[in-house]
Amino acid sequence: MTARSAALRRMSVGILAVSLFRIANAQTAAHTAEIDALMRLYTGEVPGASVLVLQNGHPLVRRAYGFARLADKERATPATNYRLASMTKQFTATAVLLLAQDGRLSFGDRIRNYLPTLPAAADRVTIGELLTHRGGLIDYEDLIPPGTTQQVHDVDVLRLLEHEHRTYFAPGSDYRYSDTGYALLALIVARVTGVTFASFLHDHIFAPLGMDGTVAYEAGISAVPRRAYGYSLENGRWTETDQSLTSAVLGDGGVYSSVEDLARWDAALSAPGLLKAEWLKAAFTPVTNTDDPNVSYALGWRITGDTVWHSGESVGFRNVIVRWPQQRFTVILLTNRDDADPYSLALKIAKLYLPDADRVRATQVVVGPDSGVHPLPK
């Protein structure tokens, strides 16, 4: 090859690279505009949202809309931390997986080995059955005494169950989504490790992954940086409804995080590291059918078609993370209002990049107990 030919070849390669870069930028700009249109209800002086679209671990779109707190006119950003509600369950499940990986507990262990004050009705329930919502234990929300004004904590869930001698079904024989089970799992993590559940999450998940703003929030003990406050639309006005009687239960819904931190979490779920390969695989392996024919449940994750996902719905917040592992594609949508369906919205966003993203979808999304049934008295 002559010097002239080599120079021409380098020039053509350079022109091609510039062209591809411009095309990619144009596509990104077009998709960003389309996402902005989908998110228009969150735009303006209203409770907001943060959105992250990831491909191969790299952010394609990182956007925020509206306000994190209306009273302060504080705008939402990608670093805003929202209460994850039931998206917390993936962290609770991972805490249990880490302990199982280290041989400190087993999925087949009976939970009364760790929580002996539970009644005989819970004698046959195992850790694995709590992880997969097959324990049959009574929903603690239905056991809260009328007139209660103090927030319930994980240990209070145990106390409520101590006098409950009935179950919904024999352990392992059926599926029923259970916040009770995940509150008890948080207590088991604390019993096994000798540290608080919040401390274990910080020391063994959040800090190692660099999730510096993520916290299992405990009032009077920890603080949430860059915090979003939750809102509900009441009589045509946005009312701050940030907490309810059950908001202080950590195992089923007490983690706050941002889309920026959850990008680090998504990366940790994509390759062995925090969890070894076999335990990471276990997290996403379907174990049981659910009450939705399109959805199976693994360990803290729902499985629908080729997606793994989980939503989080509580008073003042609606969130979702949807992952397409084979395509290394993820959409995370966090909001501080309880009047929307982020799951459907996330699928619409994904469809901009993956034409078949909504080919199979859940027909229902579980709404957690913290959705306003037990509002916290002012």
C-alpha cells in the first residue's frame, strides 16, 4: 500500500467514525425528545421523576423532571433519592444471598431457628419460602391495631405475628405477595450478623458498590441526602404524603436511592463480583408462579418474558426497574407521586430502543401496603 493509499484509508475511516458519531448523537437527541414527551406530566411545578436508560452499562439518557420537594422548589435531578418502596426487596434478597454464599444460613432453614418467638403456625416456614412469597404468613398491615399513631418497624412486625396462630396456606403450597416475609428476612439478617439490617446493607452492598447516597432510612438515626418527598393528588392539589404507618419497615420497602446509584447496582447485577456467579444466577431463576399468568417470581425479582424487574408502590412514590439482561439494557424510573404507572411508562421508553420491549408484560402490578391505607396522622 502506497503512502497516498494509506492516507486516504485513514481519512475514510475518520470520516466514517465522525458520521457514525453524528448519527448516534442524532438518535440520542431524538430519543431524549421522545422521552421528554412521555414524561410531560412530570414537567413543571409538580412532583417529579428521574429516568435512566442504560445500554451495556453506559447511560443513553439521564433525565429528571419536576420537583423533589414542592415547598422548597427543589428540582429533581438524577442524584435525587426517592423512597424505593418494594424495589427494596431486591436488596433484602441480596443480603440473604450474601449470607447464604458465606455459609451463614441456608434457604432451607426454618425461620423459627432465628425468630423463636414466632408461633407454632410458622414452624415449617423456611427462609426460601419467605424470599419467594410462599410462606403463607398473615399480612402485618391487617394486624395493625385501629387507632395506631406510631410508625411500625420491622421488630413490630414480629411482635404482631407472635400472637397470630393462622396462616393463609401451608408453607410452600401457594403464592401470596408478602411484605411480612421481607420484614422478617431483615430481622433474620440482623440476628445472623449481629448488626442492624441498615448497617449490613450499607457495609456489604451500598458502600462496596459506591452507592454513596443510598440508605435504608431510619428516622433519628440516618439521613437521606438530596431527598425527594412523596405527594398525592387530593382535591386537585398536591399534598405531601411522604410517610405512612408502615413507611419505617425496612425489609419490605425502606431503602432510598437515586437513578445514578442504581446504575452502579445494575452493573453489579450484570457480572459476578458482589455475588458469585451461581448466586447471581439464583437471584434471577424463577421459583414460583404468581397470581399474574405472565409473571414468575425469583429472589426479590419478577420475571416476565425476557425481563427481570420489580416495582415499588407506596404512599407518595411509584417506581420501577426493568432489565433486559440478554440485551444488557435497563430502564429505571423513580417518581415522588402516587398517581402514575411507571411500569407501563418504562416499557414505552424501552420500546424506543427495543421494538419488542413490551411484547410480554405483566397484566397487573402489585401495590404495596404503604399506598395510603394507613396514613400517618399529622
